[in-house]
Amino acid sequence: MFGLGGSELLIVFVVILLVFGPSQIPKMARGLGQAMREFRKAQNEITDEMKADDTKGKPPDNKPLN
């Protein structure tokens, strides 16, 4: 994972804990989760809109009705 071992990850976590404090970490994680959720929602809306545009632009099949 990004070339970091277990001890490096532990050091990074301790530094984050010292800089932001234990009460701020859950708030940051919650905010990150909400941002990811909004991004996925927007991504799905754009994908659905593109699919709807693709089906509208297709010419009708020229198959006989019989």
C-alpha cells in the first residue's frame, strides 16, 4: 500500500492523532465518507443520463411488422 509498511503507517497515524486530536478524527472520517457518497451519487447520475441520451439518439429498427 503506497510502499508503506506497518511501522510507517503506525507513525503516520500517531502524527495525525497528535496534530488533530482524538475528537477531530471521527469528524474528518465522517466528512470524508459524506464526500465520497456525494461523489458516487453524482457519478451515477451522470452515467444514467449518458445512457438515457444514448438510447434516445438511436434510430428505430427497420424491421417489418409481420
